[in-house]
Amino acid sequence: MTRPSDVIEARAAAKSAYTSLFLGLGAIALLVGGVGIANVMVISVLERRSEIGLRRALGAGKRHISLQFLTESLLLALLGGIAGAVIGTLITVGYARNRGWSVAVPAYAPVGGLVAALLIGAAAGLYPAIRAARLAPTDALRSV
């Protein structure tokens, strides 16, 4: 590199590559989190069949059952999203201070992380919620 413009172009290309890498890693982390939430919720439905059957036999509708499991899924996602946003912000602040940089965490970054976590949690909890709601009360109570 002999010209200053070459250095600037190389720096911009490296920054773009790092940004793409971190976005890809974030997407993979969200996918893994979604699969984890879905797995936990499917296991929860299987273990709580008798509870679902009893609630259905006592008058709870399919909507009530699905709403319960979807709410649990969203709560798991919210807790994970809060933990991820806090840890990510703390790491960013620590890294910036260690390098002697000014700390710049945009307000939309943690909020965007929470929103993404809730969307992933809702998508991951949809199938288990529908599966729980479709259980017939007699079949669920018979499996006790």
C-alpha cells in the first residue's frame, strides 16, 4: 500500500467483514436460542399432559392452554434477551474502556436485542402451544 486511500479502503473492507461476521454469529445465536426454547417447551408439554388434560376437563379452552404455553415461551425469551443485552452491553463497555475508547452503545441495540429475542421466543413457542392446545382431555388424563 503506497497511497493513503489504499489504507482507508483496506480499513473499510476489514470493518465491513467484521460487521458481517458478528451479524452472522448473532443470527446463529438467535437460532440456537430459538431451538433451545422450542425444545424446553415441547418437553414441558410432554411432562404436563395430565395438567393440560385436567385443565381442559375443568373447562379451559384450547385458547387458554395455548396462551399459557406461549406466555411461558415469551417469558423464557424475555429473560434470555435481558441477560444477553446486559452481558453484551457490559462486554462492549469493558472492551471500549480497556482500549481507551469512548463508550458508545446506541440505545436501540439492547432494545433491538430484546425485540429480536421476543420474536424468536414467540416463533419457537408457537408449535408447542398449538400441540398442547390440541391434546384431547381424555387422552391427556389417560396417560397419567
